[in-house]
Amino acid sequence: MKRLLLFVPVLFFSLLVISCGDKDKDQTPEPTAKSKILVNYPWRMSAVTDLSGKDIPKTQLSGDTKFILEMDIQFQQNATVRALDQTSSQVLNGGTWYLINEEKALDIKIVGFSGEFGLEELTSSKMRLKSKMPVNGVEQEAIMVFQPVIK
């Protein structure tokens, strides 16, 4: 009988711990459709265009923008982002990312590639980010076009 009386409180506390664990799982936000697309593959910038869609020649881009052309950007589920060398896949830089403004913008914090970027388009085959950047030494709005890197 004493063993039974000891077993009841142990069972009660065990159930309490298990039920508290389930609540924590419910508080973790589910990934959205857009975040799932972002983390599927690394992304590579294929072009920079003006707002009308006309390609801006690479010779008119700033050094920072040209450097992005040499990297693959990999978004991860834990809100981290890594900049990878395209040839060796070695990590060159890292930081954080968040979808903000009702998923209409992407907030990226990486040295040389930080800011809030308008998310103009995001599909499994293309991402277009709008940002102000120097073009031929003049700050203007432009669109960075990214393609997924499928290896």
C-alpha cells in the first residue's frame, strides 16, 4: 500500500512534466510557405536590374554588390544566413534573416549585405529583392535577382 501511495505522486509529476513539454512545442511558430522556399536551396544573384527590369551592367555596380555575385546565400531554418564561396562552398560570412512587414520584406544582417530588402517576388525558381544601392556612383533603387543553386 505504501508503494502505491508513493507511485501516485510520481505519476502525477510525470504527467505534469509531459504536459508542460507539449505546451512549449505548441509555442514554436510553424514555418511559413515563404520561409520554406527560402531555406530549400542556397540562392545565387544572377542579375541586378533597374525597376523596369533592364539589366544593369556589372561594371556599374559597387564593389560590395559585385562581391555578392561571387557568393551563394544560404538561409537556414534557425534564422541564420550564411554567405558561401561559389567554388569551394566555404563559409565567407554569416548573420541572421527574418521575414518582416507581413512577409513583404526580408531583413538580413550580414556584413556587407545588411538591411531591409523589399521582397518583390519569391518562388521556388526566383527571388527578387528591392533595395537602394550605388549604381555608377549614384544611389538608386534596384532589383537583385536570385536563382536557387541546385547541385
